[in-house]
Amino acid sequence: MKIKIRRAVKGDCPRLLELINELAAYEKAPGEVTVTLEHFMNSGFGKRPVWWAFVAEEGAKVEGFALYYIRYSTWKGQRMYLEDLIVTEKMRGKGLGKLLFNRLIMEAQEKKLNGIAWQVLEWNETAIKFYKKYNATFDPEWVNCAINVHA
């Protein structure tokens, strides 16, 4: 098995959206993905990209990806925010997640960011176990908040 980690390109977007839908199903929220392919592509590869990603390929097929953006913490400064780390079900346990996460760490170091933040569902024991290998800290104190705003 030969795995290649590379930066995502615009042509990867249809496959990335497939994997996003696979993740939504895994997270028991299959109807929650409402982003269109056009919006997704424009947000990552338009005039002012707001996200970047690395993909894990086996052969010519994308089997996982890590999508991030830069956020600003008034306490810490610029930090990477890992929006999603996804590996297809059939490829889990084969090291793709580790390769992607290690590439994110390298990217954060190259960009001189002072950390990486993300969320994990409390019931996702496999992911929690994975992140513990990196000595991640978990903060149960904060409550997630969101609103929908329609233009």
C-alpha cells in the first residue's frame, strides 16, 4: 500500500464532498451537509480562499483528507483550526490519519502558528484515543454555540 500526502487541488473537491457526506453519516447527521460543490470549491480555491487541505491518496484515489483554516485567538494569536480529519471507513487503521495529522503539525510549524485546535464528539472513542497519542488536551467546560444567518 503506497500512500501519498499532498495538498488538495480544486479537482479534488467532488471527492472531498463525498467524504464529507460519509463523515456526516458516521456522525449520525447525514442530512446536515448543505454546502454546494460550487460554494465548497470557491471557498477553497476562489479569489480569497478560507480553507486549505491535505489529501491522502492510495494509487490515484483520495481516501482521506484534513481540512483546516486559520483562526485568531485573542489569548494565543494565530492558530490552525482543524475542521475535519476524514479517512474512509475501509482505510481506517492503516496510518492515513497519522500521516495527515503529522502533515498538519508540519504545516502549523512552517506557518509559525502556535497551535492546532479542533473538536471531537464525546462518543467518538476511536478519535479520542488517536488524539491522546499526540498528548492533546480535552476541555469539557466549553459549550458549542452557533446560529444560522441567511443573506
